[in-house]
Amino acid sequence: MTAPLPLLAVNGLNVSFPAGPGQRVTAVEDVSLTISEGETLGIVGESGSGKSTVAKCLVGLLRPASGRVSLRGVTLGPRRTREQYRAVQLVFQDPFSSLNPRLPVRSVLEELLVFHGLARGGAIGRRCRELMSLVGLPDDALAAYPSSFSGGQRQRIAIARALAVEPQVIVADEPISALDVSVQAAILALFADLRDRLGIGMVLISHNLAAVRHVCDRTAVMYLGRVVEVGPRAQIFDDPRHPYTKALLAAAPRLRPGSRRPAARLGGEPPSMTARPSGCPFHPRCPRAEAVCAEKLPELLPAPSGSDRLAACHFRQEHG
């Protein structure tokens, strides 16, 4: 029986940028990911690992050098149709800068509904109130301006704006990092609720490993533009097979004294993007590195064999 097509798929994505005369910097290299309907995929990694670049490719803000982004098997080319742009929506990190301060919330939503022909006449107002309800805001919020709201409320408005065009996938790029800790959990709960109620796919990009573990079904770990490990949330967090994943988890704060975390230490800084290491890109910082790591780039393969979790490490079969 043929497996169903993923909702959103990325295959062999490569992105590079100019870096002086005759030079280019590779920001994303050979990235392949899938998102299913009703699923949330988390993407984690240090700053500069390529997470946001992947997000921009997903929503069509950035054109990759090569590779393919497809929605239900249909390639999203360099010039997407209006419907294809609607299908994959981005929620930005800073909700204030992503909203027009001169427009009340009603105008922000009405403009989208009219432009895309999603509502007419009295249906426009009803849809605006429905969107406010979806994100947990009262109807009278429609008359107010972005400056009247708290950071958490502004992010809810930004989410309502993304939902207004009836997307199939929402890509959230660090959506809680600019918010107070007290409201981060509420925004994460909202994302989870919308996923369950609307059946849409989601991509959550975050430095916050606790947030990813709480909300996401699967997790992809990126390092220096490459995916080094990807799989079900529990496998990634409870039994990481890539040394970089182990180091990220080891560096995360523990909420309970004595709680288990992988024994790993990560020293140094990520290499320069203009002087990428040979072989495995992580080997200069890896406590497990051997000669083969500097000579051969590891493939992203099942770890352990036969599982649906993949790791790009020559020693991926080893437990933590």
C-alpha cells in the first residue's frame, strides 16, 4: 500500500549567500524534512545553524539554490500562486514589528480577507470575531491598535493574522523568545490547541528545548546548516544518538534536581561558515571524534537500524 504524501516536504534544500568577490557562504546544506497533517515539527540548534533560513524557504520568502519544497506532492516553485502563499504562513519572532502600528486589528484582518476573497459584506465582521475567539481575545480587541496590547496579546493577533488566510501549515520562528516567561506557556498552549482543533501542520523553530519537548511531535536538530538528527520527540530527548544533540540537552536547564540528562560537554564556538570543516562539520567540537570523522561526511541514517529516527554520525548506533 502506497504511503500517504506528507503535507509539506523539503527535499535536498541548499541555500547560499554572497560573501565577497567570487565567494559564497552555504547557510543550508542538503536539508530534507517532512511535516504531516496535524503534526508539529520542532527545529532546534544554535544560532547560525540554518533554522530561520529553512523557515524562509518554507514560506517562500527565500529562494533556495537547489532542492524542492512541496505541498501535498505539488512543488512550490520560485513564483508561487496566491493560494500557495496562503497555504504556508509565518509567525514572526517579534509580534510588534510584524504588525502595522497605524492600523487597528480589524483593518489588519479585513485587508487580508478582502484581498484573498475569503469573506464579503457582513461575513467579514463575523470572520474577524471568529479569529479573535480562536486566539483567545475579546471582540473589542478588533478596534484597538497594536500599541494597546501586551507582548503576548500581540503575538495572539499575529497568529490570528496567519490564520485569517486559512493556511495548511504555520511556521513559527522563535514565537515566544520575545515574550515574558509568564506568557510563553500560554502561547505554546494556543499553538497546540489550534493544531488539534484545525488539523493544520506546524513547524516550531526555537532555542527553548523545553518548549519543543512540550509541544512538538517530532524534532529535527540542525548544526552548521545540516540536519544531524531527526525523529520522534521522545527518542530525541530520551535517547539522543548524535553528540551535538547530547550536548544541547546537557546544556539545557534542569527543572528538577537530580533529573537525568545526557553526559556530554560541548566546547568552543561553531566554525566559520566560510571555513567549514572537512568530514563531519561537528568533529572539531565533538568529544567522540575519531580520524574517520575528519575524513568522511556521515550520512543521515536510521539510529538504531530499522528505526524511524535518523542521525548523521559514524557512531550513531551507540547509546548515550
